[in-house]
Amino acid sequence: MCSVCLAQVPVEAIIKADNALPCPGMLKGNKCDQVHGYSFCREIMYSQDVGPLRHCIQCRKCVGKNTIHCMRCNRCYVKPTTRFDSACPCSQGEEEIFDDGCDLC
């Protein structure tokens, strides 16, 4: 089910659309602008407005495309935006920026 317009979106249709299905629903008289995907490892439908996902082999789950896996703490974290922020947050005690992937959807 679409979280915006509440239209029923079958998983089979998402898979046939190469995991990028424009929502078939309507919202306030206009076509819903959501694009749906399916996470096979979490077995959930998600809206692609949360950003592109990839599968982390070490974590064995979908994570945001802008994440890096830390072998020391065995978690994915958001990629640094500058060259000065290259260390994993586990070494800095900054737990809040870890990204657990598509549990946002």
C-alpha cells in the first residue's frame, strides 16, 4: 500500500517494473508522484523518495547508497561529505549518524 495516497500496489507489479513502479494512485485529483521499490532482504515495499538503496554484503540488508561499511564496528554509516570526516563515527562516539537503511520506510 502506498504510504501517501493509500493505493494498493502489488509486489508483483513492482518486480515486473524492474523495481521502480510509479504509483497508480491518485492524490487530490492528481496522479500520486511516488515511485515504489521492493526490498527483498527486508521483505518490505518502500518509496524510492528515501533515496537509492544497495545491498550491503557484510550487513546482509538494504542500506542507503551513500553509506560505507565499517569492519571494526560491523555497521554501515553515512559517507563523509568532506575529506576531513573520513573516520568511522564509532571511533568518535557519534552513534546518531549510523544509517540502518530502509527501515525509514
